[in-house]
Amino acid sequence: MKFRVEQSDKVSKARAGELKTPHGRVKTPIFMPVGTQGTVKTLTPLELRENGVQIILGNTYHLYLRPGDLLIAQSGGLHNFMQWSGPILTDSGGFQVFSLSDLRKIDPDGVRFQSHLDGSHHKFTPQKVIDIQRNLGSDIMMVLDECTPHPCSYEYAANSTQLTIDWARQAREYWQDNNDVHGHQQALFAIVQGSVYNDLREKSVLALIDLDFPGYAIGGLAVGEPAGKRNTITGFCTDFLPFDKPRYLMGVGTPQDILDAVERGVDMFDCVIPTRNARNGTVFTTEGKLVIKAGQFKDDQQPLDAECTCYACKTFSRAYIRHLFNANEILGLRLATVHNIHFYMWLVGEAYNRIKSGEFLMWKEELVGKWQQTGERKQETGIRI
Amino acid sequence: MKFRVEQSDKVSKARAGELKTPHGRVKTPIFMPVGTQGTVKTLTPLELRENGVQIILGNTYHLYLRPGDLLIAQSGGLHNFMQWSGPILTDSGGFQVFSLSDLRKIDPDGVRFQSHLDGSHHKFTPQKVIDIQRNLGSDIMMVLDECTPHPCSYEYAANSTQLTIDWARQAREYWQDNNDVHGHQQALFAIVQGSVYNDLREKSVLALIDLDFPGYAIGGLAVGEPAGKRNTITGFCTDFLPFDKPRYLMGVGTPQDILDAVERGVDMFDCVIPTRNARNGTVFTTEGKLVIKAGQFKDDQQPLDAECTCYACKTFSRAYIRHLFNANEILGLRLATVHNIHFYMWLVGEAYNRIKSGEFLMWKEELVGKWQQTGERKQETGIRI
């Protein structure tokens, strides 16, 4: 994997860059739609392409439990199984162990848990999650970490941060000593932890930099902390992270959250918000959010977003899409998802363009100002599943 | 609307023909996917086209209640509302009044009922359902009828058949005295009733022929009667129906049901089986049915149907589609629906070709023989919603 910063913004820390993976190039800043169970919910791989998606995320925890990483390996890896030919990043599964599974218990060498599906017993170690991600064949693998909750005591965070560093060291060694399964190289990213404590974040970043990973994620955010706190910590971490390596803010977020983090030097994002909110009938537009079920759209013949060129906006009226939601029709979920993914890809693509042309902050302020006027402030914080 | 029989089969009553509507030509025999609430469930209009759909069915009862025929009229009619530019047939809503609504009561002039959605009170008359279908702007409208249940006493069927004839007369007069709303002509089909009683069926057909409609449907079947009985009544009716008018068997059916009726001279079909069964994970293939969730497909790398050219079969393995169903992913419902609709359109298209080339019965027997070997006999009878 290769990463190159093409252009740095002069008035902020924003960067426009390119990530080269075995399955193609990705322009950064980039948003990665979440394909939890081997599909970005409601969409085909063709629709992902048509809407500008360059790289998707797969959830190791879910795929390991169902259909199983061995079955996916037998199917030629996740790319072949789901017929997505572009790059894939897989998480380590650690986040879902902590958020979804039952009876999880952390040992120094890994974490034991029971499946949320059938109660079966499993253990993830730094090595085991590499093995699983080898079977999946993702372009970018993530190390096993503990994502601390919010709020989190200093003592707990300190111990956890050290654990995540130890696991990262083991993961890196195991990654270097083991080969790929599917004939292409797989990069490994480390994850900075440390909760809301600057000294722990600094310790975490420095230790991980010392291990020299191909890329670095900022974890432990988008877990309920205020946006201001998240921005401060993000900026604190990117001040330390190496300039020439990609930076990935895990689980973020709303359109404004993403722009706030781009401004602070983050390159990569993933979040369920565009897809999950779409299925709840909330669509993002250049003018702000729409709750499409609202009565005001009953006979509205306009598209969701007059400036949007997605299939939903080119073809259907708000009145029709509102009807689909009120009638519980799956096509409604599809159209809102197509639109939101198109919007998110437009957002990061435009961020790239504006960084290149030196207008990033001006453009961002204008866009965010419009959203705040239309109530965008009220929208929820990034949520991971 | 114009209809022309292009070719009659020499050894059966099957016919290949063409129906000319204000929104395009339709080759018959034809299957009309059901778009109950302004969408063929899970699919876009583009996908309907891509999979060979020529005409769809809309449900007047559902669209009248939600979003309302006036709203659809304001949106430029059902074609414009749902962005389907091909022909549309709408039913009269009568069937759903009898199967879905509460507290229905038949008067000589129509039927009163309460909405299954909110309990609100409504009345459908032969005239009212024409008004609604004028607002929807379908290419083919259906008269209000009473679809008798199975089993049904002779006395009940006799009275009901007379009622349906009376309503058809009123509908025809009203249709001729009133204009379209959306600038294109709308045909009106009558519906033959009479339950399982030959003399009532004969009386019904002769009375309706006397009124001279542009097309004739056979109703009151696919309501639980044995397939043999359905075939007998269908053949009895088509013996009386005019050769030069299209014949539509309402609510039928499975692939074999359709071929049985084509053999007996039926031209048009609608049924929820391909779409509903798809969402339950049952797919139709040239070799018979597959229940895709079955364990035998766990690591099956073949497509659903090796002979099929639909997007699902060209792209994905049975193992992947099975996983989608097991993981409750909407993409699974979509792919199975795409496949089943493609299969049904292949089936009627091939019936047309084989009638034209004089091989219909031979082809049918071979195909049905294959299905029966693989358990096709066990599949359920046609169901309407």
C-alpha cells in the first residue's frame, strides 16, 4: 500500500491525497460505506460504483460469526464473495466484541466473548484477528484494540491504552511473519487510544509510531463524547501522527463531523449514519437534513436534493419517496440509501477538490453555515455498530 | 387499445399475440408483475425494464387508501408518480375489499368497507372505481366485481354472478360517458365469475360478451380450488370468449399454472408468487424451485440458475445469496426478486416464441416434466393479495 499527500491546505491541517491499494487507488479524504455482513445494506456493488464509492469497510466480527471467514476464504475472499472489486478495509472485530457480544472478558492475550447470534464461545487475540482478516483478504487490516467507553476513568484508560499498545506490537510481528492467503498484499493499521486524556493519547501515538505502521487510526471517539471534545482530541492526535501516513478516524460521522476532522488532518472515515439514517427516512442534502416521512413532503414534486445527480434525485419526487416510506416499501430504503451514499461521496470528493484548489475552509464554512441554519446542529453524533 | 392474435397453436388453444396500449406494445402471453403500492416490491422501474417486464399491475384498493388517487392524479398519474413509462393495468379494488378490509357489506349499488389501515369508512361502486382508475391513469381498467370464495354455494354464486353482470353494465356505461384525466385512452375489461358452476360461468361470459368489452378477465379462480378444477373452468370460459379479444386469468400463478392456462387460450396473468416467494427465499429455475436458505447451498459457488442471464445469476453465487438471506440483508430479497421476475418474463417470452414456432406443447411438457421430477408439484397454488 502506498500513500501520498498531493496537497496540504494552507490555512488548516487538511490534506488531499491518494492511497494506492492492491484493488485500486483511492482519493483522500475518503468516506468508506459500511458493509457489515458482506453488503452495504440495500445496495449492489454496481450501485456503490455508480455512486462514487471507492473503498468499503467490512466488519470482521460479523463475517467471522456468519458466514464464517473460512467459507469466505473458500469463496475466494471477501472481494469475490460479495463481488466488490474495489479496495476493502476490515476492522479487527474488537469494537463489536465490546458493543454487541455477551460475557466478554479481557485477558492480557486477548478477549473472550459469546456470540450475540447463538451464544457460542470465542476468543479474539491480536494474532487470531489477523488470521481472520487474511482469510477475508481485505486490502487494509486493523489491529485488535480495546475501544474505551465514554466516560472512562483515567486508571481504566491508562491500563487499556497500554494493552492496545501491547496488542499492536504483537499484531505487527504476526503480520510480518505471515503471508497473505489470496495473492495480494494486505496493509495493517494501528489504532490510537487513550480516551479523553492528552497524556495517554500522546503515549499511544508515540508508541505506535515507534512500531511504524502503514497507517494510523484514531479510535475511542464517536462513542458519545461531545463534538468539541472529539475535535480537540482528533487535532491533538494528528499533531503527532506522521505526515506521510494515512489517518483514519473510526466511526465518524455526520457530514459536519467529517469536515471538522478533515480540517484537522484526517484522511479516512467510516460510519453507519448515511445508510442507517437512510433506512430511517432521513436524507442529507446540500441544504441540510430532510425527514422524508414528514407531512410537508406529501405532495412535494421536487427531488430530495435539487443539486444532486443520484438515481433517486434524477428520477423520483419527494412525494413518491415519502409514500414508499409510509407504505413500508423496500424501494424507499434503497432510494434513500442511494441518495445518502451519493451525498457522502460528493462531500468527500468536493473536500478533495476544495483542498486542491485552496478553498477548503471557505467552502466548509459556507456549507456548515447552511446546515446550521436548517437545523443540522440537532443531528446526532457519529454512531458505530 | 388494440389486440391481435399473431399465431394460434395447432394442437392446443394457445395463442401468441400483441396488445397495443397508449404506453407501448405488449407481446402475449404476458405476465404482469404486481406493483401493489406503486412499486413492484424491492425493484426500481429500471430493473423492471432490464428484466423484460412489459406491463405491470397496480392495486386500486391500496393506492386509493394510500397515498390516495387524488395525490397520484396531482402527480401526473401512476405512470409519472412511480416513473414507470410502460403500460399499467389496474384492478378494480374489489378483490382487496373482500380479502383485506373489515366489515364489508355488499349493497346492490356497491360495497361498503372499512380500511384495513385505519378503519375509515369507504364505499366502492362500479362508477367510483372507474373514477379512481381515471385518476390513476392506467392503460387498462377493471370493472368492479365480487370474487366469490372457494367453496361457494350455488345459490350464493348465482346471485353474485348476476350482481357482477349488473355492475359490469353500469361500469361500461359510465366508462363510455366519462373522459380520461391524463390525456390517453383507458380500456376497460370485464370479469367473468360463476365460481365452479358451468352454467353460471356460461351465463356470465355470454352476458359480458353481449356488452362488448375491449377484453375479458376470468375471475374467481386461484382462490384455493384444485389446479384441475381451475384448468377445467378456464378452458370452459375460453371456449366461449371471443377469439379477437385479450383474455386475462386473474391471480395466476405458478410457472406450471401459467403454462396450463396458456395452453387453454389465456393471454394475460398477474400474481404475487414470483415477488412474494422471492422475499421468502424461494427462487424458480429451469430445473425447478430452490429454497435458497437450505444448508445444501452453504458453499455452493454456482449461480441460482446456470441458464439464467439476470444480474443475480451473472454476478453472485448461491452461497452468497444464501448468506444474505440468513443475515436478513435486503440485498437478498432484491436479488431473489430480480431473478424470479426475470424467470417469469423468460417463461412467457419463451411461450410466445414456442407458439410462433409451433412447438408450444412439446416445450411445455418437457419443462413441466423437469419441474415435476424436482418436486415442482409440491409448490403452492396461485395466491393473490
